[in-house]
Amino acid sequence: MNFYPMVQFGQKLIEFLTQPEKTDESGGDAAAPLPLKNFGKLIRYNNDELTKRGDLTIVAIPRYWQKYLKMQGLKLRIDGDELLPSEVERQELIEQSRMWRFPLLEVTVLNKERYSLRFQRHPIIAHVLKSVLTLRGDYGRSAKNNHSRTICLQLQADAGAVDGGQDLRHYRVQQLYKILLRMVDYSSWRLVEPNDRQKDTICVTVELEKCCKREQPVRHVCLTSGPVLDPMNMGASFLTVNEYLELRRKHMELMATQRSGMCPVGMSSLETLTKRLGAAAVIVDLFVVRHSSAVRVVRHGMGICKGASYILYNSARMEALLRKFHHEVSTGAYERLPLLDEIDFSVLEDGVDWELIYGYLLTFPELMEYTMEQLDQGNCGVHLLVHFVENLAAAFSRFYYHKKVLLQKRDELMPILYARIYLIKAVRQVLNTALAVLGIEPVDYV
């Protein structure tokens, strides 16, 4: 069974809904191939508006399933105009799911075309928090062995200088190569040197343009880095890396000083903080779109997304909350944090808590695998990881505004406080892991 729990759930759901299309000669059901892990629009997992739309939705019209199921040698178990025509069938699905890793709580009709499914939340919350806080930086990291797929990764020979004087396009290709190295390390791929290539090793070269004009070895893949454009004339940007880093540092300094309560304590200076913010902003600017697409530099403040300042501001919020909690423990205002096994997870089943856990923490390992799925076709989803960290920061911001973490020391409130502290620890861990893959350093203070 697949490592990823939502893929497991999808396969279990397919098993419940279907049966083999043909029977074998002995009269039993013919063995069908395992369902694919990508279910497309048939099964759609939500990460926002969960209260309104449910945790996931599935297509209710049988004919939309037919093409997919036929490829798998399957057919629907119930023959009719609706996938789950009555409350009886929907309740049967709920009962069957009680034997699965993540049982269902409710199946309802969302509209004419889709059903809405909701999970029992406690099993997922317990699984996610224990997995993240136990595995830490290895949460979701794929295991490697001698049978793992192998990859040889190279940067084109003329990728430019590395002293800060190179242009932004060359800097972008250099950073793409470094990010890809870290993504390979996190993935199920095993990195090998050119001299250790095997017959089925994929050879990936990170380049500025397609290398089809040159003779290449078998199973060679060209991963291209698109141009960097000036937004004023839409021509190639002539800014050097150092010039752009300084420009973005000044943008970050202006944004930071406009925020109330900025306090770069623990860092050598305000300049040190804004340099880190500026470097993060450059990475986000260059990879907020597909690596092969053209990207425009940011001349004035914000780019096309909320950007690095927003991400790292929320990262610093987490650090501030945890720092304040540990200070209160040291002064005796709070008791020490109980063991994770002693936490009441039911207090985290509310909307914004659940959105963080189900919509982002649970799905992070699958996202990391998905970013590498088309590597052999010359595509790597770095931009998906950038959007993930921005959306995770936004989800945490909603949590921060709606939930008070450091509550009064009253017996009935302590279970809530402790559960929320563990949730923040888990969010911080996943965010920092994703930032590390992108080559972005978090900050402790803003």
C-alpha cells in the first residue's frame, strides 16, 4: 500500500465503489491492476472552505468514472444514474470506512454532480502531529535503497559566475540546480555521479535553454530555466544579483520598519535581518512561476504574490509564541508541556485548526513527491512549493487571528493551550522544512 495516506484512502474508496470488469476462467474475479494514485477530478481533496465543502468531494455521475475505471479493468459496483443513489449506500460507505486508516464521519450530497465527504478528525490529527513531531525534518522523506530510481544531475558548464556579479538569469539557473539537488535528496530518487550511471539512470542537465541541438546520452533530460525580464520594457533584466539583492533588501527594510513592534533582537543588526529577508524575496520572485517560464523582477515592493516578507513574518510569529510559552514555563506561570500522547486532540477539531492540519500538514509529503513526478519530462514543481509555503503562512495567519494561544492559567484552559502549542510546533517544522528545500533561512524576530 502506498506510503501517502490520502492515496491510500483514494484506493480504498475505489475498491469500495468498483468490482473487476471481467471474471477469470475459474469463475472468480479477475485480478485488476491497482488503481492509479492520481484520481484527477473524480476525487478532489479540499484545503480551504472545509466547513462548507467538506474535506473532499467525489463525482456523483457514474459516466464520468467509466473511462478511468475501464483503464483499470474495473466497473462500478452499483449500476444506475447515481454513484451512491440513496442514504443506504452512503451509510454503507461510512460503515466500510471504519476499517480504514482514516474513517469517514459523513457523506452528503453537495450538488447534482458531487458528494461531500468528511473525515473523523481525531485519527488524522493524531497521525499528523505525531508524525511531524517525531520525524521532524524527515517527515514525508522517501526511503531510498539499492532499487530506487537513479538520477544524475548536472549544471550546464557555462552557467556563469557565482560572485554576485552574474546576471539574474544565470543566478536563477544556479539556484534551480541547488533547489533540485535538495528536492532529489528529499525524494525517492537516488543521486549518482556520472561515472556511476546505470542503464536506467535519468541524466538531468539544468540549462538556460533546450539542449536538443547537441548530441546527448540516452535517457537525457533537459531542465530549462526561463529568462528574467525587466517589467518596464519586458526585455531581459540587466540587474546583477548583488544589485537585485540590495534592491529587495531595501524593500524588505521598508516593509519591516512599517510593522509595529519590529525587534531584531538576537540578530546582529537590522541590516542582517533585512539581508536575510531580501535574499528570501529574491528566491520567491524567481520561482513563483514555473522554472521554465519567464519571470519579471520586482522594481517596487510587492511581487505577484504576498512574498517572502509575509511568509517569514508568520514564521517569526510562531517563534515568538513558542519563545513566550517557554519563558512562562521558566517563570512558573505555566506547567511544562505534557507528552504528546497525553494531549487532548479533540480541541483541535475546529475550523482553522483543522484547515492547517488537514489542508497543509497532512498533504506536505504528497506535495513533495508530486513536485518530482514529471522530472523525467523536464519539469520540476518548484513553484508549487513556493505557493505551498505562502498558503501555509496564510493559513497560520488565520489561526493566529482567530485563536488565542497563551491562555490564562486555568485548569479547563490548559488542555487547549498545550494542544495549540504542539500544533504550532508542527506547523513550524513543516514550514522550516519547505523553506530549507528552497534555500530560505527563517527568522526569529520581526
